[in-house]
Amino acid sequence: MKKNRVKTERRNKIRRRIRSTISGTAERPRLAVFKSSKHVYLQLINDRENVTITSVSSMSNDLQDELADKSKIEAATLIGQTIAKTALDQGIKKVVFDRGGYKYHGIIKAAADGAREGGLDF
């Protein structure tokens, strides 16, 4: 139990350090990533107005059929492409990537690559 708490505290410390340097605006929102043991969540956030512009997760009802037989990394790529599509529909092309204190590999990297494939620039 203590090991999990130490890992979470370490990630939160890294997360706070990252958040002190990056911030989202209306023209260039922050693409925030959160992952749990089962799901991946992506949000576009305008920090100046404290508003979530759009969000997509592996729990989204419209993605359930597509994610049914995919691995977590394939699902993260698809979710990244989906949020890129919704952002482009709203006229957003550039974002600031917030890895949320996680290492940039695996699911986090797949989500970022999917967003880049979808047309977002960061």
C-alpha cells in the first residue's frame, strides 16, 4: 500500500512542476492526459477561463464498438485521433501537451501520436 502512495505522490509532484510551466489558452488549449488502470482520458482545457473545451475517453459511448477488441495502446491512439477530429471541427489546430506526470511512453505516447496523426500540432 505504501508503494502505491509513494508512486502517486511522486507523479503528483512531477505533475505540479509541469503545470507550473504550461497553460492552455483559447487559441492553444492544453491537451491533458489521464490514465487509470483500465481507461484513458483526454481533455482540451482552456486554463484562462477554467473551461474544458472537449473531452474523449475510452468510456465514451460512441467509441465502445471500435475499442472492443483493441489493446490499450491501440485504444489510446484511436482516442487521440478522435479528440484531434473534434478539435479541428472547433477550429483548434495547435495545443500544448500535458503528460500529467506520466512518463512519455506506452499509452501516453500512443495518445500523443494519435492526436498528431489526427492533425493537431504540438
